[in-house]
Amino acid sequence: MKRRELEERVARFLMLLSALLVLGSLFALLAIVVVKGVSALSISMITQTPAGGYYFGKGGGILNAIIGSIYLAGGATVLAFLISLPTALYLNEYAANSRIANAVRLCLDVLWGIPSIVYGAFAFTIMLYLSARASLLWGIITVTLFVFPIMTRAMDEAVKIVPQRLKEGAFALGSTRLETATRVVVRQAMPGILTAILLGFGRGIGDAASVLFTAGYTDSIPRSLFEPVATLPLAVFFQLTSPVPQVQQRAYASAIILLVLVLLASLASRISTRKLFRYVVS
């Protein structure tokens, strides 16, 4: 009995320690970024584009990077969603427990683990073959490549937990497999699907540094899909490499803005998921 109590206490201590390490790492990261960047935050940073010599300490802001990141992550999220949802429904409703489904899930897991910079190099190679120029369109394609596996697997797990009795009830009422998938399964899995969408958006907006060679970089806001686009991660990188201390402080201020955008996406996911769970049958 004493041995079991000791094991229980050790396990509880390790779990508590792990939780504290996670929280401590998060708060340490936030503290360092906020302390170094809060003094450089200003309204002009989020309302103006870079003026001439911005990266050498002159005036302007990073509105181009903020809008560019939203364009890039938003476009990639929409494109990945159009691919991910049909794939998740196929894996669970048409090829459930088959070798094809297991093989596809394995491939998605492998793709999930590939660094995003590899996707950037792959898309850049295709661009060179097609003699294409860096643009918002190619940036969206690149981000879609590494967001799609994450979103698909998250949607796959959300669809997988839909109660089988709901599907059987739909079939008993004469619904086809497609009607059951789109009207019953999707509705019940909507909280998880929405979480997957916002997860993909957060990954896309925070890991867009890999699109340097496919999306390019510009000090202006793109007006079409065929113009280059700036991103917040690259804006942070370029400002950190500046020899001017004032510009380096702006880099931390830009990082604060990026963290706020990711935090807003996470909060939106939590709030929306709680509201949608009211209509889910357990």
C-alpha cells in the first residue's frame, strides 16, 4: 500500500513539474519580449507602412507585415480547409479502417513533421522551373503545403469521435452516405473542425518565415495575388539583424504584435468551440 502511495505521489509531482515548466516557459518568453519591446510600441507601428530608411531607425511602421501575414495565413487556411475537410470525411466515412486510410494518415503524420523551410525550398524549386516570381499567390501555396497536414489530422480526429449511433440513425431515415457526412457528421464535429481551422491559421501566421523566397518581401501592401508580400516573422528577423538599437527594440515590439495575433486566434478558437458544443450530442 505504501508503495502505491509513493508511486502516486511521484507521478503527481512529475505531472505538476511538467505543468509548471510549460507555464514557466510561456511566461518567461512573454516577459522577455514584452520588457524589451513595450517601449517601442506605438500607434504608428500598426497604422503606417515603413518609410524610407525604416530599418535604419527612421519613421514608419509594420502595417505591411501585419496585413501581409493576415493575407498569407488567411488565404492558406481557406485553401487548406477546402482540401482537409473532404480528406477527413473520406478517411472516416468512405475508407474507414482500411489500408488506404491508414497509409494516408501515416503520410500526413510524416508531412506534419517536416520543417516548414523544406516546404519553402520545394515550392521555390517549382517556381524556378515555371520561371515564376515571388508573390502572395506562391506564398499562400507554400503555407498551404505545411498547414494542410496539421489541419487534416485535426479534422480527422474530430470526425472520428462522432457517435456511430448518429450515423446509423441517419441511414435508417434514408440518408445517403454523402448526406450523412455533410449534414450530420460535419455538424457534430464542427467544434473540432473550427479548432483545426484556427490551429492552421495560427501555424500559418507564426511560421511564415519559410516563404522568404516564394512570397518575397515588400514595404507596401499587396494589391493582387501576383505581388510580393511582407510577413511579421520576416519583419522581426530583419529588424533584429539591424545594427541600430532602436530598430532592434522595434523587432521585439513586432514580436508582441505577432503574439497578440496568435493569442486572439487561440481565444477565438476557445470561445467558438464552447458555443458550438451546445449543439453537439455526446
